[in-house]
Amino acid sequence: MINSAGFTKPVAANDLEGLTDELFDDVVQTMTGNTNGLSAYSTKPAGFAGEAMRKLFASAQPDAVMHLAAESHVDRSIDGPGEFIATNVNGTFQLLQAALGHWRSLAGPAKDAFRFLHVSTDEVFGSLGPTDPAFHEATAYDPHSPYSASKAASDHLVRAWHDTYGLPVIVTNCSNNYGPYQFPEKLIPVVILKCLRREAIPVYGQGENIRDWLYVDDHARALLAAVTKGVPGRTYCIGGDNERRNLDLVKALCALLDEFRPRADGQPHASAITFVADRPGHDLRYAIDARRARAELGWAPQEDFQSGFRKTVRWYLDNPAWIQGILDGSYRLERQGKL
């Protein structure tokens, strides 16, 4: 599992335990990664350098690779696109080369069974109108941010290594994830932490942007299904069937915090919502048609809008030490990507 110490990893690793003799995780540390919560697993801090990757494959001898490592925050990509090209494009190239060398060294059933799972995003497809049909596996690419463009480039590289060299790759494109351990520059943890700190809750534009929200446990289960059941060369779109306007989502989170941690002054948390300048190039709507994943992988999300967000808010309230460990570093909930 090649991962940036991101919040999907602990769940995915937990799901994989019992299915493998050894789970070996190469922690490719990026800005939004955090290694808290990874101590239960065998991890090896490393980077994407070609020689480091080759040595990693030689020592681990993996049956499959799950490539989750990425710089992933759109606002951060606006401020510093170079890191996104280095990690998401060049890093994927280095990993593909190492995986190809390893796969070519295998023989018989081991070579036939090897899989390379590349985890990507729905943002590569661009933006939908309010009534457009949802993204699906044949949707044309139309990225609008440095982040989504870098992920689109990595997707194309992965498919090229399959078509040109025969590497048995599988690609997944998922909708917006949420859940425990998410780095607090993303919308949901930002709202929760702003409520707890009695600060203004920023909402871009008028909050009209729509996202399809996928609970992290459901995403991890989809990845496990893809790497064990997916067909090489195939793409699977993974979504939560859970579209919400950003403003409606923020209000729902505020209502949960009114229930779990009401303000001392008796005011609703939603009273702190503040509309701020929109993100440059902000896509209006994302939505995923996950029918292929349901049919071919036997997967479906288990959490809905109510259950997943209740679990998420509860987790942040129950883990103040983890939150403080993040905020004691270089990140202070400041706005990014303003140009």
C-alpha cells in the first residue's frame, strides 16, 4: 500500500488484515498526510525516488499494489502546483516503473494474480450542470484545477502502462471522502473545528456547489473489492449516492454540533456561517454513477447521509488530542488558494 499517511489508510489497512500474510505500507509523506493512527501497521517512511521504490519492491515482494499516495487539496494546488506535479505525476511514474519491473520478475500464478490499483478522483471529469447525468467510466476528462489536472495525468500514465507494457492495472475514481482522521483543511473538519473554536465558518460563494459524499469506510471496502475482484484494464467509479449542496452540508454539521456540543451562549452553530470569496475555477457539481462497481465488484455504500456524518462529528469530538497534534504543526485552519 503506497500511501501519503492519509485518512483512508487506517481503514483500508484494517480491512486488508487477515487477507494477507503481511501488509507492508510505504508511507510517502505529503503535506496533508499524518502518521498518527498508523502505528498498528508495518510502515516504512520513504519517497518516490526510483531506487527507493525498486528496493521497496525487492524487499516486500508484493502480490498487489494499492496506490493511494497523492497531494489532494485543490486550494493548496492553486498556491503550490509544483508539489502536485512532483507527487501525483512524477511519483506515479516512478511507482509504475518499479511495479513493472517487479511484475516482469514474477512467473506463473504469481504473475497472473498481480494487480496495480490506482486510486483517483471524480474531479478529473470536470464540472456537471445541475441536471447533467452523473460521471461514469466513459465520461471525458476535463480537469479545471492543478490538482485535478495532475490526477488526470497520473490516470493516463497508469492506463498507458497497461496498454503499452501489459501491467495489470485497475483504476478507481471516487467522489468526495469524509470520516475520521481527515486532515483539517478539508470542508467537513474545517466546519467542525470552527464550531468548536467559536470562529466564523467559511462557505465559498453562496454554498451552491454540490458534491457526492462517500464515507471513508465505504471507500476502503470498495478499494478492497477492486483490487481482489476488479478486471485489469478496467475503471470503476465509486460514489456514495449522497449529493449535497455545500451550504446544506454545513448546516447539517452545525445541527449535529448543536446536539452533541451546544454553544454556551445558546446560539445555534449555524449563526457563525460566513460567505467568503469563491475558489478560483470552482467546479459546480460532482456526482458518480457507481453501477459498474455495484454489478462487477458486489460493492455498495453502507453509510448514508445521516449515519456517516453522525459518526464523523462524534469522532472529532472524541479525539481532541489528534486534532491538537495537527494544529500544533504548520497548519492553523487558514484559508488557502485565494490568488
